Amino acid sequence: MFTGIIEGIGRIDSITILGGTHRIVVAASGLAQELHIGDSVAVSGVCLTTVEVTESGFSADLAEETWNRTSFSRLKERSSVNLELPLKADSRLGGHMVQGHVDDHGTLIGVEPIAGAKDYWLHIEVPQQLEKYLVYKGSVAIEGISLTVARLEGNRLTIAIIPHTFEATNLHSLRPGDPINIETDISAKYLEKWTSRPAREADLATEFSLPTSSRFAIVVSEFNSMVTERLLAGAIETFRRSGIGRDRLEIAHVPGAYEIPLTAKLLAQTGKFMGIVCLGCLIRGETMHYEVIANECARGIGQSALDTGVPHSFGVLTCNTAAEALDRVGLKGGNKGSEAAEATLSVARYKQKLLTLV
């Protein structure tokens, strides 16, 4: 158990790969004297076990899951990391209860000086599935630092940082685009579990696992690419978080929304894919072209799913303005491409469950 009160900044001296496991050597002369082999230590918010201790630092091993799921994937020699030793039974709880079990990593949008003050705004894009655990003035651990939510707008998290925290942690060494470790308040997750309704058939279907060889297809329109590329990125990320890598995805780019249904049906008829995600963007214009294409696209995608029995999801935005479309790819309303991928996965799991009952 940790508190999110950082005790020092360490430096990565080396990173080696041993049979798929990453071993990091951290220079931390101040804290190393309190460590023994087998002790726990929070490194940028990740609880690790020391496998070697010297006068100048310690070593720890990271499983492939930890390396890929956390911000450690950006580490290199001389990178700065935040360090905290476990909470002692007789110590004050200065921050909040932090387990060192990172939920996922977000992306640093930037650090903005607050006008008229010496403080900073820290802006982070958080994964969609973590947004529900974040509340205004609630606690969150960022890179292992206990911080307070100042604003939450869609998937954009904003936190106020005082100069001491900025300088005494690794925050000052990070750059826009860097992955950021996020651990939400454990009490929110327990509350969700205690208050959730009993599992029904649909819930069981969602939990039903797919074969490890499962493949999915994504059909994406190139028209309004500024929007559709973000839809595609959201869908790919959702599949990745579900254990389906890029090598198990077939991505078909088509000129516009009108071409989506036929392409989806051709892919479904191959029998190689568990589901099809259909992504596109239509923005209302001065003529009826918008309505005609929208209706044909929706009808065609639905008919393809019924004809082939392969789950299709409808991730084609139909918006009045470009601003509305951008709101639906991450600015305000989450990412509809991610939601379309989730829908396809849900129905594919349910279909797989039904097949096992036959």
C-alpha cells in the first residue's frame, strides 16, 4: 500500500530483456539503503518487487503485461521515475490509498502555466473505460503521484500542479504525447461492484471469451478522413485492450460511406471474421445527398449482418456540422469508433456463447 506522496526521483540506468521479461536498474541512492531483496517499491506508480539491491539503487523485473500496459514502454536509459516506499503502519496517510496497480496509461496532452500564478494545469487524455471512475475533486494517482481532479471534460482530465510537485517528480521531464500511468481510486471500483445489478444473460455474454485466433474486420470510409481516422484509432485501441492485436485485424479503406455495406458483406462472406466494424462520417449539406447516403448505408450494413449472420456494428456518424463530428471522436462525447468496436465484440461473444450451447 502506498500514499502517492513521492519520496524521490530515480534514474533508469539500464533496461535489459531476459526471456520476455524487462529488467530495469534504477539509480536511487537515497532510498536504496532502506530496501532489501523482495521488498516492494512504487516506480512511477507501479508496485514492483526488488530482485537486487546495491548501495546506489535496485533492480526489478517487469512482466510483458506490465511493460505494455504502463508508461514503462517509453522508458529508456536516464529516464526519470517517481519513487515511493510502502506505507508503514505508524505513518500518516498524506495522500490517498494507492495500490500500485496501474489501471492503464493515458496520454499527456501538455503542461500549461496558470495565468497569474506559479502553478500549472496538467492536461491528460484518459482511456474511455477509466473516465467513469474519475470525479470532480476526487483522487487519482498519476505516475504514482496522489493528485486531485480539477476538471473532467469527456476523456480530457485536468489537474492543478503546484511548483513543488512539478519539480520534485518526473512531471517536469515529460513531453506531450508521452504515456502516463493512471490508477483510479480503488473505492470507486468497489462501489461499482457492490451496486451493480445481478448478471443477466447479456452480461454473461460480454464476459464470455473469444477464441485466441479470432479475427475482426474494420471497414472505414476515407471521406471526412480527419474524423474517420480518429474513429479507426479508437476502434483499434479497443480491440487492443481486449487482447486482439493489429495482426488479427483486417482494415479495409473505402472511398465513402456508400461503399461500406458491400465491402462489409464481402468480408463477412469469407467466413474468416468474427465481426465487422463499419466506420464513416456523413455531414449534412445543402442537398438531400446526405439523407440518401445515410439511409442506404444503414440499410445495407443491417442487411449484410442479417444475410451473413456475422455481427456488424454501425459506427457511421451522421452529423449536422464538422464540430459535432469531432465531438464524437474524443473531444466531448467519447470515441464512437471505440463504442462500435465494443458493440461488435459484445455481439460476437454472445454468438460464440450460443454456439457452445448447441
